[in-house]
Amino acid sequence: MTEGHHLIIITGANRGFGESVAKTYLESSEASALSYVLVGRNQEGLQKVLDTLKQIGASTNVTVKGLVVANVDLADTHKLDANLTRIQEAAKQLRDESIQSKNIITKSILVNNAGSLGDLSKTAKEFTWQETRKYLDFNIVSFVGLCSTFLQDTLAAFPKDRYPEHKTVVISVSSLLAVQPFSNWGLYAAGKAARDRFLGVIALEEKGNNVKTLNYAPGPLDNEMQADVRATLGDKEQLEIYDGMHKAGSLVKMDDSSRKLVLLLKKDEFESGGHVDFYDL
Ligand SMILES: NC(=O)c1ccc[n+]([C@@H]2O[C@H](COP(=O)([O-])OP(=O)(O)OC[C@H]3O[C@@H](n4cnc5c(N)ncnc54)[C@H](OP(=O)(O)O)[C@@H]3O)[C@@H](O)[C@H]2O)c1
């Protein structure tokens, strides 16, 4: 049975895993109406994804609305305030429309998907503080800004006493590196671990407010980021493993992984603040 109206904000929704989550959510969640905020740098790519979602919605009887917030470079902290405001305004517009249409939002989800690898040719002793700061600006500072503004706005719009049924979910697209170190992944591992722990803290702070958080490690995906890993990773042993998986066709298909994530959210049985890996499910 499909039911509920979900607001879902996805960063890096124009391609890769973000695009896959956007589509799979529409196909496999319990929602009968979906309002998307698609965030990223590439206007054309994001609009194309939104158009496709609307087409799928029309053929599957799910009401799809959405807004694109483009030209958002999450590594640029000079523009972060302005970009967060644009994202907040888009979400507010969709919330307001849901009230006007008397199909009010029942679940609000933020998918922190956009991310970068850092320079995998280097070991920790080679990082400069400048590249470290740039890496953390994108993968931590912007992430915290997105989570905080999303929680403030959502909890203000749907206070528990007036909307006891409304649920809020914050997701970080995480990685095995958040819980296990491997050579050459210094910035990436530190960034993912920090994000995991930040969502762990939110889970405790907001557990009385119908808020859950989830760190989902999608597995080694058969996509562009994985191709970048194989082209740049400085550690030979790991390279052999990834090359072997690529040749054997055993890298994880993005839609298989995003479907597991969406079904996990639908069942709503995951432990808030926890870390769940594709291979655990
Ligand atoms: N691929 C894997 O094997 C794998 C494994 C574990 C975890 N993950 C995680 O999965 C998430 C999605 O990655 P993916 O595999 O889909 O990688 P991807 O194909 O490289 O996509 C990355 C996404 O992030 C966006 N992005 C990059 N830099 C940005 C910036 N400065 N500001 C705003 N958006 C930016 C990209 O937009 P543009 O098109 O504008 O570049 C793109 O939409 C990441 O958090 C990654 O760490 C991936």
C-alpha cells in the first residue's frame, strides 16, 4: 500500500548514487506523493533527473513535485550561507504547497550524498593543510550546515505536539572507510568517520522529536567515482582488488544498493545513528 507525502532533499542528485536514490525512492518507497529538492552544481543534469522522476511518477500513480537548486558548489564556503538559504527556500516552497493542496508532508528526508575522494595517490604525511581544509569544507562543513538548517526548519515546521505522525530522517552516504582504515584514504576516511559520528550525536539529541539518522555505506559501486579510485589509488594491493572486482563484474550496481537503502528506510527498523553497510543487508 502506498501512503504518505515525503519531502526528500538529495545532494549530488544529477548523477551517480544520488540520481539512483532519487529514482529508486520513487519506485520502492511507501510514498504516494513525493516532493524533491535536487541539489548540485549541474543545472542541466539535475533538471533532466527531475523531468525523468515526473515521467516515472505519472506512469506509477505517484504524485511527483520538485525543485532544482543548481550551481551549488558545496566546497565553496564563501557561498555556503547563500546556497543553504536557496535550499531552505525550495524546501519551504514545497512544504507550503503541500499544506495548500491538503496533502501535507508526513516524512522529511535529507540525503547527504555528494562527496569527494581527496587525493588517493597520497599518504597522510603528504597532505597539505590547504587541501585538507578544502576537503573538510566540502565533506564536513557543508554537511553540518545542511544537517543543521534542515533540522531547524523541519522541526519548526512540524512540531511534535501538532504533527505527532511526522517523521524526519537524516542520511549520510557513508563508506566502509568510516569504520575501517585503509592506506591512502586519510581524508576520505576521516571525513566519513566524522559524518557518522555527527549523525550519531543527532540521533541522541533529537530522539524525542521523531528524528532518526542513518549512515549507509553503499558498497563499492560500479560508477565514475570507482573508476576514479582505480585511476588514482596509490596502494597496489587495494588496486588489484578493485581491478579484479571491476573485471569480474562484481562491483555493486547502484540501483541494487539504493534499493536496499530505500527498503531499509521503508521498514524503519534500523537503529538511529548507526552505520549500515550494503553487505549487512
Ligand atoms: N562510488 C563508490 O564506490 C562509493 C562507495 C562508498 C561510498 N560512496 C559515496 O557515495 C556518495 C556518492 O558518490 P558517487 O559514487 O555517486 O560519486 P560520483 O559519481 O562521483 O558523484 C558525486 C556527486 O557529488 C557531486 N559533487 C562533487 N563535488 C561537488 C561539489 N563541490 N559541490 C556539490 N556537489 C558535488 C557530483 O556533482 P558533479 O556532477 O557536479 O560533479 C555528483 O553528483 C559519495 O558520498 C561517496 O563518498 C561511493
